[in-house]
Amino acid sequence: MNAKPPVLTFCVAVLAYASPSAAIDVPQTREEFVQAVADGRGAEVETITVDRPLDAVYGVLEERAKTCLDVQVTRTANVGYVERSSSDYNPTVRRVAKDRAEFTLQVDHNPRAVGHTPPVGGLYMMAVDLHATDENHTEVVLFRPKIGAGKITASLKQWVAGGASECPKLR
């Protein structure tokens, strides 16, 4: 007799009827990225308060994003043939209200991985909400992956706190 095991039959049935929406979707907007991180999908939310006014935090973040994070990293590997790839980092810093600002970091990989189409500007890598809690303090809420953003996160924390930090080495 050639009967299928019940567990295998169940798994095949589930896969056959699973909708494409059951797959992990790539966030297409900053809001979708922030929600995905808040939901805990391989990422975390971290909140810190710095003893600096929002205008000072915004200014340094705007300058450091432009000089350190708005870069393209190219790679060449010899894997039996020459393979070239690149990652184009795209930071955005913007004021959203008198007492609020946002920082967003996207990365556009070339060649692009197989799967969902990434949003314009690349995959969302990090989002930061800045909020003036009073004239001399700013709340910084980081939405970021648990793996892969450690150097950028460390530099960003130093920048918003007013410390000197070299540009992180991006790969």
C-alpha cells in the first residue's frame, strides 16, 4: 500500500491553500517598516533620551547622514569569475513638525536579490523618530534590525548625544 503519512498530507494541504499574503512582505513605506519592527519581526525598538535640544540633534544628524551614510559601497570578488556588486545607502533626514523629526536609512543592493520588489530608494534598514521633550532634551526612538546595523547604530547614538564618532565602515 502506498499511503502518504498524515503529517506530510497535512503540510502539502497547508502549502497548497496558503495565500501569497502569508509570506513575509517587504515594507514598501517607512510606516510599514516601523510597524514591522514594532511587531518584532527580527528587529527591535530602542528609546534613548539625550541632553540636547532637537535643533542640535537634527543639525548633526543631517550633516553626518550626508557625509557618512550617503555612500555607495562596491565589492569585487573572484569566485571562479569576477563578480561585482554594490550597496547604495540612502539616508533621509526631515522635519515633520516643530518638535519632531525623522531619520530613515534605506539600502539599494545591486544586483537585487530574488523576491519581492524593493521600494524606491532601497530596502528600509533603519528609522529613527526624534521628539523634543523640552527645550534641552530629545527623545530618540530607533527602529532597527537586531543584526547588521550595529556599527551604524553605535555611531548614530554618539552623534545624537553630541559625541565625536568616525563614520561607520559600511559593507
